[in-house]
Amino acid sequence: MTSYGQFCAIARAHEALGGRWTLLVVRELLMGSRRFNDIRRGIPRVSRTMLSERLTALVEAGAVERSDGPHGPEYALTEAGAELMEVVGALAAWGQKYLPRHAAEEDLDLEPLLVDMQRRIRPDALPREPIVIRFEIDGRRPPRFLLLKAGEASLCTQNPGFPEPICVRARLSALVAWWRGDFDFAKAQRLGLAIEGPKALAKAFPGWFERYLFAHVEEARRAS
């Protein structure tokens, strides 16, 4: 890669971190992913080759360390890498505040959304007995399943054998709009987010999650 040829710390940091996908890799590591496939699950459009290159570059930059785990290579942020939380957080807050939010018009993937939902479970709010939430989003096949039980939230392609009382049937754009904080739950339901199942569980469903980390950031008003 051609250097910017500048002494400026912004230029030098951008050379190390400004490549496509790089900060999304950092995001996944900040959120707790450690193994290659787990990182890629949160960024499904990155190729395996590109992800490998980005991880190598982050290791060389001193932001990530690679180690041999019991099931293969594992990656973790170094002290320098952990400090990127402020950078990633500031970038996310800026995007949430100033970039238009029109989920119905965006090119969206389901997998990163479900991965984030899995990460943002509120264990103290869950039913006492293990349950499985079935997701049928935009008629996609196969459906996805989220197992919720004490100390565990697992995203699966098949029901692992627990009761399945709740089914989320939705347009992906409606589910994204609620999760991202574009709309409240009631408006997302009017836009196509349906929670099917026993009334008490369906009513409790939104409270089982802490929504997207930056859902509280309000969109800036634009001059008309």
C-alpha cells in the first residue's frame, strides 16, 4: 500500500487502520469474538482471504495478538487495540446521529443482526425455563433459532430440542429499524414486525434484549 508520506498521526493511524473491513474486525474483537469463524460471522461479506489479511495487519500494527487455542488460532486485542474502543464508539455514534436511517432502502444482512441480538440478551429478564425463538425473516429458508437459557444464548440453524413458543415473522427492515433504535417496538410492529406466541411471552419479548449499543443516540434533525 502506498504511504501517505506524512508525519501526521492521523495519516499514520489511517495507514494502519483505515483499510476496508479493518474497524469492523476490531468491532468484532471488542464484542468478544476470538476465533476466525466467529469474527467472520459478524461480517459475513468479508472473504476469508481478506479477513486473514486484516487480522495479520492488526497483529503487525500491535493492536491484536494471535495465540494457539485448543481449537485453533485465537485473536485478542492488545492494550493498544482495546483503546480503539473510543475510536469505534465515536465513529458509531457519529454514524447513528448523522447518517440517514432508511432500513427499507438499505442493503442489509440478517446474520450480523442476529449475532448482535445474541450478544445483547438480558439474562435476568428471561423466562425461567429454556426456550427457543424461531426467526422467519422475509421468508428466508432455513429459519434461524435463538436458544435462551440460564448462562447461554446460542444462535442455531436447527432447533436444539427445546420448546419453541415464540416465532418472529418480520420484514428484515422492520426488525433492523427496531433494533437500531430508528423506531419504537409498536411502530416496528406496524411496519411488519410480528411476534407470534403466547400473549405474555410475546409482550415480554422486547425486554429480553438490550437493544443495539447505540440505539439511544438520536438522529440529528436536518434542515428542510
